[in-house]
Amino acid sequence: MGLDIRHLAAAHRFETTVDGFVCELDYHLDGGVMTITHTGVPEQVGGRGIAGELVRIALETARREAWKIVPACSYAQVWMQRHPEFDDLRA
């Protein structure tokens, strides 16, 4: 998709800007467990797969860092159900 997704580790956030709109994924990190709490994409840029890319990048980061995942955000829960290749990351 070619999005410039940035990991703002100090803010516990992944974000990208699309057509001037900020899209984000927020998480908490505790003891090597990343809890995804929110995925937000403004409706003006919705339907382009942006939220899915945010989740994918977050999970790839978790895999690299050896973190486990708790998808507390409903979007992240559904995304993970549709992508069983990330099941090994579930806390």
C-alpha cells in the first residue's frame, strides 16, 4: 500500500497521515505484552485498508521485539481472526 507508518514508541502509537488526516493505532506495553487499545481512521480516508496496515505493522513490530499481543480493540480482534498467521503472538 505504500503508507509511511511511523512507530512513536514513547507515545505507544503507530501513525500515518493520509490526505492530511492522521490515522493511528494506540497500545499499552506491560511486561512484553502489547495491548492494542484503539485503531482510528477518519471516515474521510476510510475503506482503503489503512487500519489493517496499522495493525499489520504493529504485529510485525511485536514479533521483532518478542512481544505478545492482546487485541483489546475490536478492529484488531477481527483483523487477527482473519490473519491466523499472527496467532502465535496472542498473549
